[in-house]
Amino acid sequence: MNGNVIKKKLNVYLANPRGFCAGVERAIQIVEKSLIEYGAPIYVRHDIVHNNTVVNDLIKKGVIFVEELDEIPKTNQPIIFSAHGVANSVFKDAEYKNLNFIDATCPLVSKVHIEAKKLYKDGYEILLIGHSNHPEVIGTIGQLPENSISLIENIDDANEYIPIAPDKLAYITQTTLSIDDTTEIVNLLKSKYPSIKSPHKNDICYATTNRQEAVKKLARIADVMFVVGSNHSSNSLRLVEVGKRSGCEQSYLIENANKINWEIINNIENLFITAGASAPEILVEEIINKISNRFDVKLINDTFTEENISFKLPNIKNK
Ligand code: SF4
């Protein structure tokens, strides 16, 4: 084979910001520091963050992932609750079982929990805009007694909802939603119930917002967009939707470099790559390296928003 094969040119635009957010960094650090402090095994309830690479790496280091506390044998080793947050009943259950638990809930999810509790105390009828069965939604609903929060998943739900007390209505949202979908739902609710109470500060977090904004800015010039992330990552799935809606019909979720569909990018000029808030940068690097083996890649790395947020770790000392 001729070693001097001329590679086809490909512009690869990288979204900035992309990948890990402060809540994900914190959650992973909590697990890693716990492993150092206590040694393996460490238990984590639910995927610490929704990314298969992160989870598999931690399994190799001695983490055992469970879905329910009942799966954990009697132990003094810590049990970590994932970044998505948990219902109050999980804390109570852990206390009852005398488990040594560490809460890795993202502080921005905890902020929504605090908001929900305050609204309940003030007598509001609460709507939660979010996706059913997502652990964050289950955790937020579980902050209050049963049936205290009504879930609004889409515009139809918002249209059909009949409040008991329209003058004492409030909404909160999941942190990783599509900004545009949520705005549409909120606008409808506001037009029907003008006095509906909004959160003090948008519940959709800074990381979700910045990653979606970066996609909106570049999607139009991209022939194809790859969103690096796992298929159960809410914020990654939203980035694919935002890409499609913002002008890049060919927007795809891609788990890792082994999943590149070469047919899709063989005849294009501009590829756009971003990563969901739970996807490690190494996956982006591996994808770029693999693409560079076949193409003459020109990397274009523009920054749209600087992020310098970090969250304090909880105390994870072995007492
Ligand atoms: S996506 Fe937002 S809410 Fe979720 S962990 Fe990251 S910073 Fe926290």
C-alpha cells in the first residue's frame, strides 16, 4: 500500500464548553477520595453519573454499583448517593440500616430540593417540569410527601393540567432539560396562570445552558455533529435534539471512538464535536485521534463561555 496516501481534509469544530460540569467532577472526586480513604469496595447507589466509561473505570477500581440499598451487605464501608440526588426515603432507609452514607448530589440539584421544600411549606401547589423515571426527578419528587408535586413532561401535560389553586401555583424544573422546550412549557403555564411562581434563578443549570448555547452557535455550519455521551445521559440527549433543531439534521450521540460511523463523515467538510456534562474529555480525544488517522484534520477550538465553577467536597474522612 502507498504510504503517501493524501488524506481528505476535514474541519473539526470543538464546542467549548463541553464535557464534565462541576457537579460531575465533584461526584467522581467523592468516589475516588472515598476509595483512597476507605479502600475497596465502595458502594454507589445508581450510576454516579450517567456515563458508561466513568462507571466501568470505577468498577475496575473497586466500586460496586447498586440500584437499591437492600443489595448492600452489612458493611462499614461507605455508600455514596449519585449526583442526581435521592428521595428523603433513601436517607431515612440508610439511617435505619445504620449505613455510612455520603451524599454526592450536585449542589445545583440540592438547590431545587430546597426550593421545593420552601414552596411546600409556603402552601404552593408545585409543578415539576421534567422527565418521568429520571433519577433526578424521582429524587426531587421524593423530597415531599406523596402527591405534593405534579410532573409536567411536555406541552400537552401543561395544557391539560388543572390546578386546584391557580393563584398559589409554582413550578420548578429538572436541571438538564432543553432550554427551548422548557421555555415553551413555562410560557404556556404563564399565559394560563399569570401569577405562577418561577424559581428565583433558573433551575436548568449553568452547564446544561452553556453546552446547549455552544451547540446552537455552531450547529448551522456543521454537516454532522457528534455528541459524546451515553444513551441514558439526559443532558447529552438534549444536545442532540438542540443540534437537530438548530440546523444540523445529522446530529448523533456517540458513546466512544469505537462507535464512529465512517459512512456519515466520509463526504463532509465540517464536523462538530461536543460532549455531555457526564462525558470525560479522554473520549473526545480518542475520537479526534481516530478521525485524524483517516483525515487531514483542522481543529477549530473556539470558546463561547468560560466556566470556572467548582463545588466543595463533603467530609469523607474515615472516622
Ligand atoms: S449537569 Fe448541572 S445539575 Fe447536573 S451535575 Fe452537572 S452542574 Fe450539576
